[in-house]
Amino acid sequence: MATQDELKQQAATQAAAMVQPDTVLGVGTGSTVAFFIDALGARNRQTPLNLQAIVTTSNRSRQQLEANGFTVSELAAVDHVDLCIDGADRVDHDLNGIKGGGGALTLEKNVAINATHNVWIVDQSKVVDRLGGFPLPVEVLPVSCEQNFRRFDQLALQPQYRLNEDGSRYVTHYGNYIIDLAVDPLPIPAGLAALLDQTVGVVEHGLFLNMTDEVLIATPEKIEHWTRQ
């Protein structure tokens, strides 16, 4: 039986085969995406893809892409993304997900919403019947973070500031804080997303609903391929 890393590599290789030459590619982050970047680099060295541009959602992925010989652009420098390959912290059977465990949810959602086609690659531990089992990240402005925290607490969403190892508040790339909502399972995801979208001071949240088109799932038996119906 293949190991989990071997299965991730297989899923990543399948995802790398989806990338078409002369296109604009979005690349996310995570352990399975790291395998994807290496597989993409190997494919490009064998037969150059001549990609128009690559954008990514994390410094770690940027460094790995550059180590594989790719030039990474900023999202603002491209007018569209043809395909985005990313991971997810949780995904349900309707292909809705929770993302942002690494703190890059705002850029992840911006890349995804500007992509013509989105594919997630995950291992089976990320698959759930109902979204939950992972804190929902909410990026908030520092100026009104306490008001947001109190409101989330009043709504019984079990808010917790994301902290660094030294106990200080985690600060995102954009200078904001993250409040993780620990309520589990999540209330109706669409309703919660609407509430967060309408909350002043919320920059972005980690509910990615109806945003991905395909999911590749590494299981002990095979790579499952789910597509949006």
C-alpha cells in the first residue's frame, strides 16, 4: 500500500498534467501543493511550458517555484488566471471548503475568484461530511477587531485570536489580525458566509463556497477525482 506522501505525489502529478502551455497559472500552498510544484518543475524541464505568468498565494510557494526555475508575478500584474491549483484545510462532498490555515486566505480567495478553473488537491483526512473540524479563519482590521471579537462571541462562534509562539497576535501579510472561529461543526455555511461578508471590519473569511471546480483526493486505495455537478 502506498504511503500518504506517495499518494500526495500521485495527486500532485495528476494536477501538474492539467497545466496547459502558454497559460496563466495560480499556485496555492500546503504539503500536497509542494509536491505539485516539484512535479510541475520536472515537467517544465522536460518540455518547457512557456507559461505566460505564475501567481502564488504564499512566500513558501514563491520560493519553491523560483527554485524550480519559474518567475513569479504579482496578482495585480495579470488580468486573469486560467487555472489555479491549491490545497484546502477541509472540503465537503459539495466541494465547499475551509481554507486559510496558513493565514493567506485573503490572497487565496483573490486568486481563486479570478481563476477560470480551480482545482484543489488534498489527502483524505481533509474530507468531511459537514464543514468543521478545523477553525474558520476570519481576517479582521485591527481598528475594529475587539468589536468583531465581541460580536462573534455573542453569536457563540467561539472566537480565538490567532497567536504567534510568543503569545503576540498573528499579523497577516496585509497587517491585519486573524480571529479563528472554533465552533464545530459550522452553522449553515452559506448563512455564516453572508453574515461575515456583511460585517464591517471583516476583510475576508476562509469559507470558500462554490469556488472550486475539481478536487483530487489522495486515499489509501487510489486518487479520487471529484468534479462539481
